[in-house]
Amino acid sequence: MKQLIIDQIEVTSNGTVQVRMHKLSSDGDLIGNHRTALPPATDINSQVAAVNAHMATENYSPISDADVAKLTAICNAAWTAEVIAAYQAAQAAAEAART
């Protein structure tokens, strides 16, 4: 089975956590990358489940529990109450500007 492993986790200035995953062949060769972004206060488990479901359609194994634990720890550290409040305020301001 092909493998999906987290290669890079980056926290942006607004608190969004960007994740790059390597898509590996059953022999371990790099096939390509898959990316996802988690804005502050995103349900991490739901996002991981959505990625796993999508990648299963291409016969990739789910993201490992160890990689999910790493991602969760980084999100929990980055998403302080202040970061979440600032992100939500910025989103509300952007929405108000559009209407």
C-alpha cells in the first residue's frame, strides 16, 4: 500500500497551520505531495479524517498516529486563546467588508 507521511508543518502569522505530506509508493519512493491547511480552532481530527478519506481513494494508508499526535501538539501550542480570537475577528472583518 502507498504511504502518506507528514513532511512539514508550518504555522503562519495568523495562526493557520499548513501541512505538507509526502505521498510515497509502496517501495518508499516519493510520488508527490498533498497539502492541507488548518485555520485556528479547526477540528483537527475531522480534518485528518477528511484527508485520510480522500487519500484512501488513491490507495494511501492513513496518516500515522504519531504524525497526528505531532500535528495536534503543534496546533494546540499555536492556537492560544488570543490567536483564535484575532483570527476570528479578522475573518469577521473580512466578511463585513464583503457585504
